[in-house]
Amino acid sequence: MDGGLAHPRARDAGPPHPQEAELTAGTRIEPGRSYGFLTDTTLCIGCKACEVACKEWNNLPAEAGGLTGHSYDNTGQLGAHTWRHVTFKEHGPRQGEMPPFQSNWLMMSDVCKHCDPAPCLEACPTGAIFRTEFDTVVVQQDICNGCGYCVPACPFGVVELSKEDGKAHKCTLCYDRLKGGLEPACAKACPTDSIQFGVVEDLVERAEARVASLQKAGQDKAYVYGAPGTPGATGGIRRLNAFFVLAERPEHYNLPPAPSRPARNARPAFLSGLATMAGLAAAALLLGVGRR
Amino acid sequence: MSVERPALPPAVQAEWRGETYHGRPVTKASSFDWKVSFYIAAVGMAGACQVIAAVARTRPGGEGLARRARFLALAGSTVGPLVLVQHLKTRSRWYNMLRIFRPTSPMSLGSWLLTAFGGLTGLTAIGEVLGRRWPFARRVADAAQVPAAVTGAGMGVYTAGLLASTSTPLWAAAPASLAAQFGSASVAGAASALALLQRAAGEAGSARRLEALALVAGAAEVLAAHGTERRLAERGLDAPLQAGTPGALNMIGGKAIGFALPVAAHGLGRAVGGRAGALLPEIACFAMILGGAAMRHAVLRAGNDSACRPEHTFRATQQAHLPATRETRR
């Protein structure tokens, strides 16, 4: 009766298949765990390798921009075709000695935060935006109908509709690479490990340790933005799966200081709206609407 | 109920002093344009028509008004969505709106609400067409009337909840009063449109009662708008609704044409009376419909404007404005 069945040895799972992410990011990528980015801005040198790696891997077209005059930031913003964006802010006079952390410039590689819960996902009426088995947030291009509701829903201005194909686009946290056991392109390309990829819980621990060591080294402004219980994870947003170590107020990095989940506004609007309609229906009855 | 206020380190400046990132926008503006405001006004009016039809059905002699209200509701719930679909960037996939039910998304709720409302309105209209020959059709129509009015009330206001459930500072600032504003504008528009039809059909008494309802709704709209604008001013978010085209639409369109002109025209019509004032009620009704639509378009445009102003996003997202929350999920 064994004819046609695979040899028992072939069905054994055996030792886990080696993954590249174990070598490059020190973590295995398995469905059911939460993955994200820790972007440590105190390590960013503004090389934009992440922007390039992202465009290369995801085959995203260049956006003709020209010079903005905003320090070295000629990318401008995240958008349909730009899923990593390095922000530059020149900060105070040049210091005579060099402390062991980024100090004169504020540089941050911005990215989709893969919020939990995600306002874009909560707004999406088609189910095109979904949460993957890696706890990341992805737009399914074969379902999106370009209604555009995710765009104003995002508290960080990440999602954008593409003029070319009429669908919403944003960072996928390299969903295809994660499926293949590879760390996301931007994190792999980052030469200073300002962008670190891993399991969110591990990254939070790493971020807290980094903030402690920065404080010890004299950077007393360092803090975590987006981990549970920190600025950025507020107003019903439990955490950002892509979170940051910052060293100035969030506004300097174009991040809202205390974002909240926009869907919280639906209930008061519906209740007050329906009460208004009921009141006006009562007024119609009192006014005798319907009598000749 | 508690308010989470995660602290910044003591070394970081505690108060925001207006810093932005090179003045660049934080959030992105929606792609919503005049097609969306047309839809908001059209289905709002259609929904309120069904509320009025349900009220009219309770009165003897209200059949004519109920019939016209049902047909107007059918027209609004047909044309509105057809225009709205044109706003989708991938129009051929409009039916994906009914692919899932997402309770957190007012747009998903609205899609299903519209589907239910359209179906019920179709039943009430079929009852009017076939009711004379088949009494059964009329009974179906009457059974559908109350659910049509309930979903219709939802159609009048859900669009405000949809705009409020975004990160656009101006839309999100005052969800309750914005919905009251949209709802009363829907009733004012529907009552005005029906008053026009009733006058054309020779039911002048019925038209006058509808005009009174329109004025009550218009007054409620002005009150609610005052609430919205006061909240916006408190938070320093009022500029987009005062300057430029949205400001003109709001003040001249929404307030002057939408309320002051109809009040004046009705007053003058009553005072002058007779042939001299014959057209004044009609002018008042048209003005009210236009004004309601202008108010919605002003709010839509001003919201898109506010989303592009980083200082507005930052003002709206300071910790002091965090709502009290009951969550956390999981």
C-alpha cells in the first residue's frame, strides 16, 4: 500500500533550512512572529543606500525631483514609488570634537511604520490592505481599486496613490524577501546598522539598551519612538512595528508627536449624526410635514 | 479610561515651538474632489428624502409627498454612486467595495449602507409604480419604508464620519459637530427639493411646511457649523476654512446662500405675498440646496488643504489632544 507515497525520510522536516537572514540579521524568518525595523537615527550617516536598495529590489521608478534646498534631502517624502526616505536636518553649529554618536545633523531613514493596529488597514474598504503572517502591513495590488481612503487615514503620510496604475503603494517590508528567508533590502544595505531588521520584541530590547548606552555616552536626548508605551505609540496605536531611536522632538523628523488611531472618531460622528437626524425627523412630525 | 502620555527624556525640549521638517507636509491630502462632495450632497439628500417620506406616510394626504420623496431618493441613490465611482483611480474594480465588511472603516460601512439603502429605496419606488395594479407591491413598499428611513438617516451623516476618521487635521477635529452639520444640511436640502416638487404639483400648503422644516434644519446646520468652527479655532486649525476658495465656499456658499438668503427670501415672500413674491420661495429652496452642497465642498477642500500644513498636523497631534482611551487591544 506504500506505492506512490514519498519515502518516510523525505517527509521528515529535518534540520531547518539555513536562511540568509540568519547570517545578515541574526534572525530566522518564520510565519507567526512579528518582524519590523529598528531605525536608530543616531547611527544614520545619510548615505541613502537604503533608498537605493529599496528602489533596486522593488523595481521602483525614479521620481524626477530636482533640488529641494532642504539640506541634503532631495527625495522629499515617502510616496507611491519611494518607500525609504532619508530626512536631513542641519542642527546647530559644528562642534569642535566628535562625540561617539551622530550630533550635528539629524538624519533619519523614514519608512512605513507597519502600525499595530494600522490606520490604513482599518480604513481600507476592499481588504486590499492586509496583515501578513509576519505581522507586517501590505497592499495587495490585484485588489486595490484606488479609492484613496488609506492615504488621509495614515497618520504619517506614508501611503500614496500611483498616477501610473491608480493603486495605493507603500513599503511591504520586503514581503517577498521575508518569504524567502532574506532580510529586507534596506536593512541589508545599511552600512552602519542604523536600520536593523528583526523580531519586534528583540528590537525593542535592543533599542532600550542602545538608548541606555547613548545616555551613558553623553547623548541624554536619546529616546525610543514607536515601541509600546513610548511617544509614537499613542491614541489607540499600540506600537509601530517599524520604530525609531530619536534624539530630538519628533517634529524635527517630520513625525507626529502623539498620533492617534483615526477610526476612533467614527463612533462620536455616527452617534451625533443619527441624533441630529432623529431630532429633525421629530421636527418634521411637529411641523406637520405630509399634511396637504 | 486613561490617557497615555509617554514622556520624552528631560533633556529634550518639552514644548513644541512650531518646528517643522523644512515646512514639508507630514500627512498626505486625500484625492477626494468635487465628485466626492457631489456624492455626499446627493446621497445625503436621498437619505433625508426617505426620512421625510416615512414621516409623510404617517399623515393622511401625505401620499403625494411620499411618492415624490421616494422617487427623488431613488434618483439620488442612483446618480450619487455613479458619480462617486468616477473618483476611483481603478474604476473597473468598484465592486471590490463589497468584497469584505470592515467595521472599522466608515467607507466599508458606507458601501454596505448604500447597498441596503439603494435596495430599500428601489422597493419603495417599485411600490409607487406598480402599487396601483398590485396591492402587494404597495404593501412591500410600505414595509420597506421604515428601514429605508433608518438607512437613509445613516446616508445623511456617515460621510461626515468617513471624513472624521482620517488623520486630516481639519476633518478629525470635531467629529460630532461635523456629522450634525452634514445631517442637517441633508435634511435642509431634501426638504427644499421636495418643497419645489410640491409647489410644482400644486400642493402649496405641504410645500410651506417643508420650507419650514428646511429653515429649522438650516438653523441647526448653522449652529453645528459654529460648533465645528469654534473647535477648529481653539486648536488653531481654522485657517483653511476661512481663506481662499474653501473659505469663500463656506462663507458665501454655505452661510450666505445656504441660510441667510433663504431666510430673507422666505421672509420677504411672506411680507410681499401675492404675485410679487411668487418666485421667492423657489429661489430660497434652490439657494438652500446649493448652499448645503457648497458647505460640504468647502469642508472637503479645506481638509485637503489642512493635511498639507505641517504645523496643523503637529498642533492636532500634541499630547494634550490625546483622547482618553479604554483600549488596549490584545
